[in-house]
Amino acid sequence: MYGNIEGYPKILLFSSNHCAPCKPVEEMLKKINISMFGKKLNIDKINIENKENIHLVKQYMITSIPTIIIADKKLSVDVQEEDIIDAILNGFISSIEL
């Protein structure tokens, strides 16, 4: 799992400047962050075209965009709002020590 802060799961959004479907997914993430979590989610947008990000692309085996990594869940291409919310909530649950 990629690190988290204060129990909030870290979210990685893999995209590029030329990816048309990436923009609506990014907007969906922003909406969820504001409406459900009060802007407390840590969302990192990773541009796959940036050479500095190649190690992350390889590490997470990104083969298509948009791809979102939330905790240990990988959502790709046809990303739905419900799937994002489920993955975030599961990320919260997995960060709780029993």
C-alpha cells in the first residue's frame, strides 16, 4: 500500500496531458474529495509522460489511463464514481489496526 496520512488512503491518478477520458475522472475525484471528505484526501496526479514518473508507472504496472490506485485497489479506464468511493472506504478500513 502506498503511504497514508491520518488514516486517509493515498490516491494516485495516472494520466497524461493528452488523455481525454482522464479529465472527467480527475473532476470526479475532486468532487468526491470535496463533498464526502472535506478536501482531506491526498490525491497525487501522476503524468505518465513525465520521465521522472517512469518508476511509478513500472512499479504499479500501469498499462492504460486513466488509472487510479487507492490503497491496494487499482481502477482503470471505465472508472465509476461508486468504485472510487468503495475503494476509498476500503482504504480507510484497511488502515485501521485492530
